[in-house]
Amino acid sequence: MSSALMILFFLLFLAIGIPVVGSMGLAAILYLVVFMPNMPLNIVANQMLAGVASIPLMAIPFFIIAGALMESGGISKRIISFAEALVGHFSGGIGLVVIVASAFFAAMTGSGAACVAAIGGMMIPAMVKNNYDVDFACALQAAGGTLGPIIPPSILMVLYSCSTGNSVGDMLLAGLLPGILICAMLMIITVIISKKHNYCGEGKFSVKRVLKEFRSSVWALLSPVIILGGIYSGIFTPTEAAAVSCFYSMLVGLFVYRELKIKALIKCMYNSVKLVGQILSIVAVTQLFSWILTRAGLPQQIATAAVNISSNPTVFLLVVSLILLVVGAFLDPVPAVLIFAPILVPAANAMGISPIHFGVVMVTTFCIGLITPPVGMTLFVASGIVDRPILKVSSKILPFMLTMMASVVILILVPGLATWLPSLGK
């Protein structure tokens, strides 16, 4: 019961406008003072330090820097050109380019917001120029950005692994097939909407053009091959792969495409360090928050309650997904994963659910929160590109939300989509 009060304090602090980090930290300290008065307060610093003292977490700043370098170094521009050659001729061609380009960019950065900023900055104005509804264009790009945290390398998958003790490599690989599934389903709904509103494609498919754009973008497309190939061949760890990705992106931007200037490089580093600081501060304080909840026995209570609700793992996953869907509408996926993964994984284990399967379902469900008002990070980024009111863009997001919800149900019913690839290396 006392742990529920800490969660209530956290929600109240959020409601009055205190940032996530401050809300969690204040709620945790208040709980320690009131309910654990004999506990020395230096435990706050110790637990926060323990939260970030993790080698796998070092992958996060490298992937963030790599994404910024790709955006400034001309890589994202070439990815878009290659996607246009592949799918631009279909009905709703420019919209399909957004999804395909987002998927490619996701396979290099692992961040939803970075994906929207890099692709949307070029594609949203292009869609508007081609008579697409501006709010639909923003909603489509926001939905494409949800692929960033699902397709490997995924920052959320890394955080889930670090907070639950699972293999980072297995979790990254587990997101590949679900990411492809969601990408395909988003493309289908885009074609359906485009036909309804007569959003036509451009030109005809040309093998010659595909080969030309492939040659132009081959250095960009090699990035996910190097990252994932290096991890699963055992050449380097996920953390080392992130560093290699960062170095590779810098080399390509500076010396191959020659679009990354020193001034832009410094700006990339500055912006990336700010974002890394925000993420790792959340990691640190959620470690304290989760530690208190664990000492209070909340994970064990939830595990017992879950078993009592239903002995069917599928029912359990459906119920948990509905809960996480509501949570994701109000809480950014980073703190949401760090808070709920340590709490819910013991319950999933008690139900006999693979932690890899559960992690993919959790991350994918929280990614729906990226396009769900009122928090919806990719929704805000996409609408901000053309300065559209968030409520206007939200009115066009429902088909994409329903599509992603259907994808989550498929992932729950077909666990092999998440567990098959990681099992190949066992």
C-alpha cells in the first residue's frame, strides 16, 4: 500500500508540471523520509549511480550521436532517395517513402524522435507540396517514427535489457521481425488512405533508377549491416557496435559524402550530449524508484495478482498491453520501460512467458504512446516541423494507432515473431 502512495505522489508531481526526473526523484525521497526513516539518504546517490554504471548503457550515447551525424552528413537524404526509387510509384507513393525511409533510418539510430526529425524535415514539406493534407502528412511521419525504437538497434530495447538483466543482443535481434511487420502494416494502411483521398504516386518503377540510387546510398545502407552483422557474428558487443556506428557515420559524412562540416559536427555533439544527459538522468532516478518498489514487494504482489487473474499467458499479455497503452499516453517510453520492466517481468516469468517476447510486446506497446496525445513525442516533433496544432494532427493519427494496436495483438498471438531469431544463436 505504501508503494502505491509513492506512485500517487509521482503522478501528482507530474500533474502540477514537474518534469519526469524531478517527479520520480521527489516521490522516491518523500517515500524514504516517511516510510523508511531509518534508511540513510546516501542510498539515493548510491542507487542512482548504480543505475548508470552499466557498460551496455554506453551504447545509448553512441547511437544518439550516430543518428545526429547521419542527419547532418547526408545519409538521411540518400536513404529517402533510395526509398523513392523503390516505392514512390505506388498509390500514396510519397507517404510510402516516409515509412520505408523511416524504417531504414530506424535501423541505424534506434530513436523515434531522431527518425522524425531527420526524415520529416524533408518529407512533410514534400507531401504538402504534392497536395497531401498537411495534418495527415504530419501524422504519417509521426507513425513512421515509431519504428525507431522497435527495429534494431533500439535504445528502448537496450534499456529494457539493462533493467531486467536480459541479453542486449537477443533483445535487439528480437525487434527485427516485429519491426518489419509493423512497417508492412503501416504501408498497407497508408495505401488504403491514399486511394481514398486520391494521393497518387510519381513516375514509374525503374530498375535502372533503383540501381542508381542504391549505388548512391550504399554507404548509408551499410551502416545497419555493419552494426547488426558485427553483433551477431561475435566481432563486437552491442556497445562496441554503437561506437563503430558513430565512427562510421562520421567518416561517411566527412570523407565520402563530404556534407558534414566541422561546425555541424560540433553542433551534433552538443545536441547529442544534451539528449544523452536527459536520458541517463531518467535512467538514474528510475533505478532509485524501481529499487524502492522492489523493496516494498510490488513486483511480487503484481506477479501474484496476475496469476490469480488468469493462468492464460495470452490473456495476461492482452491485459498488460491495455494497461501499458494507457501509461504510454501519459509517460514517455524511456521512463515507462525503466519503471515497469522490473515490476512486470517477474509476473511474466511466473506465467511462463519468455522475457524476450514480453520485452518486445512492452516496447511496441509503449511506442504507440509516441503517437498518442497528450504526450506523443513523435507527434509533437512532426507537428512542430510545419508548426501545426497538435490537436489537428491528432485527428489524423487514429488509423495508424489502430494499425499498431493490431500489430501488438499479432505479436502476442505469435510469440515466434519475437523469439525465433534470438533462438537461432542458442
